[in-house]
Amino acid sequence: MNTGVEEAGKYAFWVRLAAVASTGTAILLVIIKLYAWFATDASAMLASATDSMLDLFASMMNIIILRFALAPADKEHKFGHGKAESLAGLVQAAFVLGSALLLLFNGVGRLLNPQPVLNAGIGIWVTLITIALTLLLVAFQHYVIRLTRSVVISADALHYKSDLLLNLGVLAALFLSQGIWLLADGLFTIGVGCYLMWGAGKIIWISIHHLMDHELEDEELDKIKAIVLNHKGALGMHELRTRQAGNKRFIQFHLELDDDLSLLQAHGIGEEIETEIKKALSPCEVFIHHDPSSVVRAELAGEEANID
């Protein structure tokens, strides 16, 4: 099995596992938060339960979308289906924005009509359990993100990091709303809603970059150039173009070679460079156009003449 296939398989395994873990956690959180809301009638607890329901729906969508995004290239999609992951990131951002607006509305309503929280002890214990479960999930998601750099899992992790802040706010609100500061319930809810809106903007920006075929990071571009220019058979390179869809990078460039090389020698040099790039940036596809150096010089001279 070649390196590219191994990397693709590893990516699919971890991303799917993270999506399943997220969905399972969300189901459990929805159940215990709804119980706590019925017991306490706290606005912040209702907002937290609603946010978890949206997280659950988004996580279930992730499993469906990833099934498509991780599918291999086919006749209709010869570059693969990786961009579906960026579309999923946009869907996730929409859910985050919906959660944020819900929190803002609930928070404002409780500010206008502050009330003490009933059975706060139940809410506090449920919130502590929620925080512990969310911390475990976020830690696992960040491990997967380091391995895969998945946009979908990054978006999902944002949900649950926001949930950590929300749950801390709920915890404080439940305590303070016991006659100490009745406005705490609403104010914490509004604060987390604003944070969610900011985070959704970041996910939208990342997803749009991928959908618009944004160039790879400078560090990766420098790595490609170093591999090409350090090869003893390469005289230079130009017209380097790159993009990324899901976890897969697409790289193309013109390779400048000596005029006297045979077609077989030129092909061999290109194969060696392609292999090195795939080792460094797997999974990726590399497209190389071989140019004789004299042709490159003639093209550059022609361009200069046109400028003059």
C-alpha cells in the first residue's frame, strides 16, 4: 500500500471516529440538559440544552457529509469529493450562528424579566458532568485535528469549546441567581452568544478559502520549491499552482530541464521529484509539465520584448 493511500485511510478513520464520538456525546448532553432545564427553569440551562440539540443535529449531518466527502474520485468527480467537507464547514457555521441568535434572544428575555433559579443544585451537578464530558470530547477532537487538519472536525470542536464557556456561564448563573445577582442568568447567556457569532465567522472564512482554491500555506509552498530546486536534475521551476480540497492537496508546476535529456531521463527526474513531494505533503496529487530550459529562456525573452 502506498503512502498516499495509507494517509487517506488514516484520515478517514480518525475523522469518522471523531464524528461518531461527537454525536454520541451530544445525545447524552441533550438528555441530561433537558432534565436539568425541566427541574430548574433556568434560561441559561434552556439555552445550553438547545445549543446541544443543534450540536447533535450538526454532528449527525457531519457523519452523512463525511461519507460523501471521503469517497474516492469517480467518473463525475475526478478530483474527488473533498470540497464537500468545506461545504459541511459552512453548514456547521450556520448552526453556530443559529445557536448564537437563540442565546441572545433568551439572554435578553431573562434580563428583561429576571427570576431566581429553582432547584439550582440539580442544575449545578448536571452542568459539572456536562463540563467533564465536553472536556474529554474537545481533547479528543484536538488530537484528531492535529492528525488530519479537518475543517469539519475543527468546526465541530468550536461548538464544544463554546459549550465549555456556556456551561461555565450556566454554572456561575445558577449560583449567582440565588438572590445574589439575578441578571447573571441573562448576561452570561448573551456573552456566550456573542462569542459563538465570532467563532462562526472564523469557520466561514476557512471554508470559503478552501472552496475558492486558496493557495497552500507559505511553509508548504517553500517545502515544494526546496524539493524541486534541490534535485540535481532540475534547473528551475515556474508557474507553481496549488489548492486543497478536504485533506487532499493538488500541486502543479512547470519543471525546467536540460535540453539534451532524453524523454525517458526527463520522465525519471519528474517521477523522483513527484515521489519526494508526495512523501512530504501526502495525501496529494502532483502534476508536472516538463520544459526544456531553452524554451523557457525563449519565452522569457519574448515577454521582455513585448514589455519593451
